[in-house]
Amino acid sequence: MNQLNQLLQQMRALFAGMTPQSRVMALLLAAGVAVSSVFLVQGFADGNGSMTYLFDGKLFSDAELVKMEIAFSNAALRKYERNGNRIRIPRSSKDAYYKAISEGKALPEGMGKAFEAAVNNGSVLEPRHTTEAKHQAGLLKDIANNIMQMEAIVVDASVNYVKEREGFSAEAKKSASIAIKTRGGKPLTTQQKLGIITYVAHALGLKQSEIALLDLSDSTTMIMSNDPSSIKQAKYYEVKRQREEELRGRAERLLMDYGNVRIDVNVDIDPTLSEETDILTYNDKPSTIQARTLKRDATNRRFEKGGRPGTELNATAIVNKGTSLISNPEQSSKSNEQTENDRRVAGNTLVRSEKAGLQTTRVSFSVAVPFSFYKKVFTYQWLSLNPTKLASDAPPLTEQDLAKIKLETATSIQDKLIPIMPKGTTGEDKLSRVNVTDYPDMPTPEIPPTPLSRTAMAWLAQYWQTIALLGLVGAAIISLRQFAMTASSSNDSEFEKGFDLTLDDASDIDLSSLSDDENESVVHSPEDDPDMPRLRTAGGDVKNDMTALIRENPDAAATLLRNWIGGTT
């Protein structure tokens, strides 16, 4: 504390010992230091003019932007800039803005964060239906956030889910609705709508016919029906569009050298989604698959009956019987039996083929070449024949030359586009499917340059603080230089030498008129006061005498010095 008091006393004494000019200069310099400090503090708060995008340039929805701006207002942060769906903040205050977003609960929700938050914020004491409602709300919010990840297409999305029972039915009626707000008011394509509906259907376990999609850009609602033909028809038009875009891109790359060419493509597609063919044919002669043959030979013999051997017994007498002297011949027969079994089937051939559907059958191009291209070609050809001439020396384009160049250009374009076209039917002329025309490309009006005054005013509006600070510093430097030039020198060597002046004549100067009546004894001549030192020497005595004289009568000392200096000049 004592050191501070001493410093203040020294500063007060220094300020009191200054001349009026020095005091004014000191005040101006103090004001310059204060203003410079304010500029430096303001520049530090603004990040020295360096801005950065919040969350590395992430695109936010309108609802998220509103929440963030409210959080910034509550934290008294006003240095941010809203650029479309992005926010720029000072780089040096990045931590403060992130803290404001966190405290204001304005953090953008990422993928899966809403459902996770709903699960973590649950309680064992809350009813079951409340927990289920929270989980469902978090799931729907995550689905909407996932759809909004299509940043180049979707700005905002909302998903609603309804589940209700009718009467005593065991099955609940379920449905979902989707509202999409696109970027730039560009409607969604059929393929994009189908993709969103399919994703929501799988996420909620619904059928596609139970989902309705509202496109806010054109106020149309798409509802998928149970009829599969509607899906197939939508697929047909989507494939047609994709083929046309693909062929248009290939044609543009092939015709880059022809200037700003306008290309339109029409693609005819076979409406057959898929084709599978089975062909079964039978041969004229059957084929034997099994054969069996059974053969049997048999021989039968028969003999006549003869008498019994020996004599017949007769109880009464022995009687002779007659017998045949001729023997009967032997009887025999032979038989053959053969059986054949064959199994035959008719020969057949099965041919199965499957073809991919929605094939391109015919393609036609319409190409419009800028008219200025013909002039460039004519000039190039003329310069190639006259290499010593300039382009300004080229003659005007005649009708005959124009017709010739048009024909050459059309032929060249047709030759480039025919290879990327399908074969088509046999004998069809592909040249007729490439139509080449031209259009007048009017010169684009030049944008007038910005006036110098407007540019200067804009530059001053942005950097006026820096300019003012530099001007203040320059004024301070000039003032210090002037102050240093007018300040007295601290070298007393000349004063101690008496400025090499002879002071013998100074004793004859009458200084009595410069003193007041009450101070007559201050100035005396050597005759009146012999004790008074005479100012006749130079060096240290002169300094001591002058010091005493200044203390006694400053006016007399000033007059004496003025006379000395005036006498030497």
C-alpha cells in the first residue's frame, strides 16, 4: 500500500511540475491508451474477427435453430450469425456458446439419442403405459431424425403413429403418417418416397399400405395400396427416369467440346418386369427304358397200354388168352413258349430361360448446339488455312459455309452417340433417333462492377476500428516527437561554461527598474554593495551567481539572460 501511495505521489508531483502543454499531451496519451485498451478487449471478445461454424457447419432444422437462439439470448451472447440453416460464432467464445446450448437443453438430437434418453429417464414407479408412451415417442423422434440425415434433401420431418382397437377385436388397427419438408421446395422423387415409406414400415412393423407420406413442397400425399401393380408401375417410371439420367450424363461427357450443349433423352422400356419360359418337346420315336424276354421249350411222350406181365391166375383153370403180335408205336409232342416285355417312354426336351425385366428397347436423343459454336468452327478452320492471319481478319460466315458446318457437326454428334444406344430392331436406322439442332446463345449481360465508393464504405464499415486505432497511435507518435523537440536539454555543460560569453559588460546594466520598492535590496550595482559578487567570470561561479539571482529576482535574471543572448546574436 505504501508503494502505491508513493507511486501516486510521484505521479502527482510529476504532473504538477509539467508545463500546460505537457499536461495536455499527457491527458491525450492517457485517453489514447484507454481507447486502445477498449478496442483490444472488444477485438478479443469478437475473436479478432475470426468466426467459425457451430458444430463444424452442421445443418440444423428450424426448431433446433429456434432453441439455440433462445439459449444464446438467455446467456447474453449476441455475436453469432445465422447463415441459412447454420450458425457462425466467434472462435474465441466457442466454449461459452457450447455451454449456453448445453444449459439451455438445445443440443441437436443425433441418431438413436431420443430413444436412449427415453429409456434412461424411466422410473420403476411410473405406470407401464407411461413408459411405453415415452419409448414410442423416442422411437418416432429417432425415425424423424434419421430421415433428416438426408441433409441435401430434407429440412424437417415428423412421424406420427396411431394404434387403436375397434370394439372387441383382437387385432389393433395401426397406421403411421410422415410429413416431409424439403430443402428449396424441391419435391421428393418417387424413389425417395418409396425409400422413406419402406424404412418407416420396417421400423414400426407396419405394411406399406398403412403409411401415408405428405410432401409439404407440393402438398401431395402418397399412400401405398395393397395392389402390387401400383408398386410395379411406380418402379417402371423410376427405372425409366434413372436410365434417362444415366444416358444424359454419358452424352454430356461425350459432347463437352461442343460448348453449352442442351441434351434431352427419351427412353422406351419394355414394361415386362420379368420373364421366365419353359419349353417341353417330345421325340417322334419312343425310347426303351426296360426290356424283358422269357423263353420256354417242352417235349411230351405217350406210350400205349400193354398187358400185365406174366399169366393171369384162374381159380378154376388156366385159360390161354390171345395177344397182338404187332406193337403200337410211341407218341410224342414238342412245344416252344417265348414272352417279351418292353417299357418305352416318349423322348422330351425341356428348355428353361429367364430374362431380366424393364429392359431398354429404344433411345432417342435431342441435341441443341449453341449457334456460336458454328462461328468458332469457321474461324478455326479459316485460321488453319491462313496461319499468318488473325481471328479479326476472318471473313463473315456465309450461308453455304454455315450449312456445311452444320452437317459436319450433326454427323459428328451422331457418330458419338450411336455407340451408347441399344441395338433396336433389325434394319432400323439409328441416325434418325439423334436429332441435332441449334439455338441462339445470346451474350450474357455483364454485371456492372461495384462502385468504388460503395466498396470503400463497406471496407471502412468493417475496419473503421482498426483505422481509428492506427490514427490514434500515429497522432500520439507525432505529439511525442514534437514534445521531444521542444523539451529542454538535460546537458548543462554549455550553461556551466557560461555559453562562452564575456560578462564584464553585464555589470553595468541597471536592473533597479525591474525590482519593486520592497525588493530594492535585491539588485545592486558593484559600487553600491561591494559584498555583492560581480558577474565577470565564467564557469561554475556564473552558475552559482545566476542561481542566487534567480531566487532573489527572477525577472531581473530573465532580462539579463535575454540581453546576453541578444548581444551574442
